[in-house]
Amino acid sequence: MAAPAITGRLVQRVGAKGMSDVVLVCGASGGLGRRMLREAAARMTWTRLMPVQAKAIPYLRAGRDLMVQSRTGSGKTGAFVLPILERIDRTRDVGVINAKDALDLGLTGPNLRACGLAWDLRKKFPYSSYNEFDFEVPTAVEGDCYARYLVRVEEMRQSLSIITQAAERMPAGRYVTDDYRYVIPKRADMLTDIESLIHHFINVTRGPKIPRGEAYAACEIPRGEQGYYVVSDGLGYAYRMRIRSPGFANVQAMPLMAVGETIADLIAIIGSVDYILPDIDR
């Protein structure tokens, strides 16, 4: 089926020394506030509209994305995609939840931090080597869909910083221990050394012997706190295992977020909560 053409209409024009500031809005988009249009027009200088076929630029969608053609003082022209302000605007003040309700419902991760609480297990209860890395815990205070989006975007930047630091400090040698009692030996060692072969056989068939007892440990994953409750009877595998994923607790806040909102807003709320179905399909 042929992709529909992206058509638009001129909604703002401001003269500036023989040039015009133009904002193109798709005829089917709607919902853009005039304030945001004026801000966009103040930042960009355009001279004429540019008809665009959606099939020509795959990431544009008819009735949603915007495109105009700009002209510089030298007369050169170039296509430019206008930021999708509509999608940002309609997520503000939508799906709001405050810090108290978020805590009562057990929210963790970006959904909690978007309410103003800087709760991150990597900072509060450092594990692995997180205490050796320099990174911030992004927060927002609005508690709406847009705040959750902003927190996640900043968390990606912080994650890149952690990765960069880790790469710079990476020591030489194996990335796992060379104590073959707990890991699979190198194949070359297994084929030439009887002790390594024995360790390989035991690790594959039985696994390491887990002390009797029970334990709980939690870590920070992209969607919040993930906990592991393990009961051991002394064998090479858990007698009982329970994984506490963040998705179920986060999803139970959605009815509260959706109070007074429209059906269309529910789609934005679902996306901002960012749950994984297997986390809650139990």
C-alpha cells in the first residue's frame, strides 16, 4: 500500500530582514499549543514549505512528523525535520503520581525517581564495584509521563559514563576468575590437564555446592529493583527461588495514574511505565 503524502499548513510567519520564519504543522497532527509554535518559530528560519512523501523518508509518519525546507543567507536550501513538539506537550501533566503514593505502591526505578526521590540501590547499597564509579542519580519532581521520559534519557547518559569509566579501568587478562572450582575451565586446559577436566565435569553436572540456608539480594536494573530470594538445601541448585521483578509493582500504579485522563492518555501512561509483560504474567 502506498504511503500517504505528508501535507502541512503555514501557521506562523515573522518577517526578519527579508526572510520569513515559518512553522509547518501537519494537517492531521493537531494538539500543538500556540506557545510551543511561537517558541519553535523563534528558533528556526524557514522560507517555504517542502512537500514530502512519507515513503521517501522512512522515519517520518504521515499526520505526525513535520518537515520544512530552510534557506540560509547564501541561498542554499536544505530539508529539516521539525522536533515533534506535539508528542512532548501531550505527555506533560499526564499520568501524574506523587512521591507518597509511589512509595505506598512499591514503585522503584525511573518511575519512583521521576517523583523526586533519588533512590538507586547502586548508591544506597553499593554492590559489585559501583562505589568506584562516578555517576549521578537522575530525578525529576513532576511525576508525569514527561518526567519519566526525562529521567530515562539522563540515565542513558549516566550509563554511557559508567561504561566509559569501566573501559578505561579494564585490567588485562581473563574477564572471569581462573579458579576452576567455580567456573568452566578453558578448553585448552581441560584437554591437557586432568584436574581442569575434573572441575569441568563437576561444574557442568553438579554446579558449585551452595551452603544451606536462605538469602535475599537485590540489584538495580533499568526498570527498578530486582530481588532474588534463594533457599538452599546444600545441593548445586536452589531448593526454592523467587525473583521479585519491578514490573508488577510499577503496573499496579497505573490505575491511579489514569484517574481523570482520557483513553488516548492511557497509551502514553503505559509507555511511560515501561513494563515487560513476562514480569507481571505470573
